Amino acid sequence: MKGCIGMLKENLKYVEKRIQAACDRAGRPRDEVTLIAVSKTKPVEMIREIASLGIVDFGENKVQEIIEKNEIIKDPLNWHMIGHLQRNKIKYIVDKTCLIHSVDSIKLAMAIDEEAKKKNVVISILIEVNVAKENTKYGIYPEEILELVYNISYLSNIRLKGLMTIAPFVENPENNRVHFSNLRNLCVDIKSKNIDNVTMNILSMGMTGDYEVAIEEGATMVRVGTGIFGQRAYHVS
Ligand SMILES: *Cc1c(COP(=O)(O)O)cnc(C)c1O
């Protein structure tokens, strides 16, 4: 395991250096950007190792993985739900996740609100936006957002904190700059309307291939998986 642990430390150092450099280029303080280590498919030993290096925010895209890992790891980590969420599974994670990044319909928001009420908690969420309008992706189109924001603002056990996007897979991250910039503008627009229960201070955008550009365009959370943990091996079952 030793070589493996050394690798994680090196990876994290490299990512940190590039985050700092992107912040410097953009004239932003480093503490404006939260690094979420995306640990999906990765074992708890690796999560513990990254946690021991000072990371507290972890991203998962499956309810089952959040439940299992949260049960095994006793450290108080922040679990971010970043994947598509099925309504019948909300009840399992509503009190275990610090932020749900992937809300893209009023039906889903209402279901989260309902489960949050049952557990007597208030849940922070982001709206997932399909900025590039790719038909393979979840997320709402930009022109549909405002209606969703107003509808969500009436839900008592939900706080809308901002927007999230999964940008297209591109060779050159510069090609995603326009999408990140559009998402930030949407966020600023909504914020300026001063809607009750809606704060819009979080922009979750940027992954291993494009987090530097995302930071230059205003990301406050970047979700980095491969860059920290290495390639994911998906087992065919
Ligand atoms: C897997 C995943 C990531 C991390 O992707 P990498 O390219 O490995 O950094 C980020 N966000 C979401 C929503 C993901 O599903």
C-alpha cells in the first residue's frame, strides 16, 4: 500500500498547486474555492488517506456508496451527492449529505423537502444545469431555471444555495470556458432577484479536465476525481 499512498499524496499536492495557480491568475483568494474529492468507486482506505491530508469534502454519485462509506468511516466528513438522484432513495441520505448538487426538477425538490421534514432537517441543494444542452445529460436548460427557482423557494425544508453543471467532455478545457461563464452569469442574475430562501453563493463546476478554467470563471466548488484518486475501474457485473 505504501506506493499507493505516496501516489495519492503527490496527486493531491499537484491538484492543490494548480488550484492555487488558477486562483492567483483570477485574483481570487484560495479559500473561496472548496476542493471536493470525488471518491466514487474508490475504497474507504483511499478516502481515509486523503482525509488524513486535510480534505473533508467528498463527492459520490450513488446513494448506496454514501451509505456504506459513511457507516464505515467514523470521521465527520462532508458527503456531497453529485449524481442523479432517484426519488425513492432520498430517504436514505437526506440526513447524511451536506449538499445535493443534482436537483433538476420540482418533483425531485418536493420529494427531498418531504423527506427532510420527516427527519426534521433543512437540506442544502444546488440546481443542476445542462448549460451546453447535451441530450445525454441530466440537468435543466438555462431558460427553465427561473421557474424552478421560484417553485423551490416555497419549500420550507430546502435551501437553494447555487448552481452546478457537468460541462461537456472536451480535449481542450478552454472550450468549456463559455459554459462556465454562462453558469456564473445565470447565478448572478438569480441572486440579484433576492428571492426568499435562495442565496446563490455556490457555483459547483469543473472536474479533473477543466477545473482550472472553472476557477478562473468563478467556481466555488470543484469536483476532482481522477486527478486525485487515479483512473476508476468499473467492474462489469
Ligand atoms: C465523476 C464525477 C466527477 C469527477 O470526474 P473526474 O473527471 O474524475 O474528475 C465530477 N462530477 C461529477 C458529477 C461526477 O460524476
